[in-house]
Amino acid sequence: MMVFIDPGHGGTDPGATGTTGLREADVNWDVALKVRQYLQRYGLETGLTRERDESPSQSQRRDRAAAARCLVSIHCNSYNEPSVQGLETYAWPGRHDSIALAWILQESLLVTTARKDRGVKVRNLTVLGGDPPSALVELAFISNPDEEKLLREQWYREKAALGIVYAIKGFISIARKK
Ligand SMILES: [Zn+2]
């Protein structure tokens, strides 16, 4: 069984854009490729919900990951108040396995990225509504100038990727095998 990574946005949908023009879709894609590369070093087969610069719908992404062991969706946050910053992770309400995955991701990413802790939140996001345990990470605020700068950096993307990878490895090691 595969681990699935969802690089948020793509194609005609760039996602949020930072004040210096950094596109969320490009950051999500790059981090997703790094995550896949590291997961493969663990010997974990890894699928992506999009294989190139395209923009499948949220339900298409969810459906492509239907048979996976877990799904992690990668995004960057944005808000109309530029001072807002930090890291947050989402899970589907009432899905205890997904909420556990979200907590492990949040704690792992807090260590590797050293961002402000905005906590784990529950929300009915379509991409998270499928069968496998699923969580959506918001790596930092692309609308915050300091965090946009970080999101541009390869070293930051590496740390974000490692945070996600360690969390997934931990999660699937303790999760009941299907
Ligand atoms: Zn997004």
C-alpha cells in the first residue's frame, strides 16, 4: 500500500501568491517531490495526487488516494493581515486516526521548521474526506513577508519535507495494518 502526497493547487490554480511573487503551487510541488524522495529512501512506495503542473479537483485528489495508507496534503497559508504567521495542520472532524496523523505532523514540523504553533484544527475539507487517514499541512504563511522568504529557501523546504517524512514514518509504524 502506498503513501499519498497531495501537492496543493497547480496548473491554472497557483494558490496564494506572496508579495514578492512566490506561488504557493510551486512551493507545494517542490516540497512534495522532496517528501517522495525521502519516503522512497524508507522503502515506502509513494504516489502523488498530481504528477505534473495540473489542477485536479479536491474530490479527484481524494479519490486518487482512496487505497492509500495515508494522505498528506501540502499547502502554504495566506491571510489578508501580513503579520499573521505560523504552522497549522487540518484533519476531518471526528476522524480519530486523521486527527492523530495531524498531531504527529504538527509536532514534527514544529521541531524541523521552528515556526509559531497555531495548532491542529478540524474542518470538512473535501480532500480529507476519503478512506485513508488524511491531514493537510499549512507550512507557513506565504502572505507574511518573513515566512515567504523562508518558503523560497531550499533549506527551509528540506526541513519542511523532513518534518512531514518523519511524521508519516512514525504514523504508519504505529497505525494498524489494513
Ligand atoms: Zn493552498
